[in-house]
Amino acid sequence: MSERESVGLSHVDETGEVRMVDVGGKPLARRRARAAARVRMRPETAARLGSLPKGDALATARIAGIMAAKRTADLIPLCHPLPLTHLEVTVTVGEGRADVEATAETTARTGVEMEALVAASVAALALYDMAKAVDKEMVVEEVRLLEKTKEEPGA
């Protein structure tokens, strides 16, 4: 293992060049990741998310997140295309905010956290887009990975 790999720079080769990591020798494993994002907004905007002038922002955000997760390898350089086996996006409306959570699952040789993060991020951006005409002060924040798991074959 090179010094770069030992400090976690697996996308950089021994000469310092960026590369896609070879996962071909890794075993298939059941993988799951959860990510979240928050959209802060006025309380009256949050109360209207299901019936804005552009339509139902909640349904649109869920679909946008799912569609985006399926395109992660097209959006993030060096990500491996993954066969998603499940993707769920939920939006919980609170006082002055909408909390997005995305769960992505696959059976693959590499993790699925980027798909969960992309889903949560794009769902939050879709909420922003749907509500921007009625609330000019919204903020997308706290995009983060909540959890990732790997279940080894035969475990």
C-alpha cells in the first residue's frame, strides 16, 4: 500500500495523479447509507410545501432525489456506477424547515454513500426551487452522511 493510500487518498496514485479506484478484487457486499439535508425557510413557507404555485414540492423533491441518486456516477467524477436495489427519500416538515433524509441500498463492491448524499442534496435543491418564488430567504444546509453499513457475504 502506498503512503497516499495509507492516509486515505485512494483516488490518487503513487505519482499524485487522480484515478478511479479499482474495486474489481473486492467481494460483493450488501451496502446501505443514509444521508440528510435541511432547508430552512419561513414557517408559512413550510406550511405550504404541499400546495405551492408550482405544485406539490414534497412529491417533487422525493422524485428528484431518487432520479439524482441514479445519476450519481454522471455527476461526481470517479464514482463507480452502482446498481441501486432500493432508494427512499423522505421529507419531514417542521417549524420553519424541511428535513430531507435519503436511504440508498445496493449489493456492490463499493459504498453507496455518495448516492445517498446526492439524493438528499438534490431533494433539498428541488424544495428550494419549488418554493423560491414565495420565500427568497431559504437556506439549504447541513448536508451530511448519517450512517453507512456493509454486510459481508455469509455474515
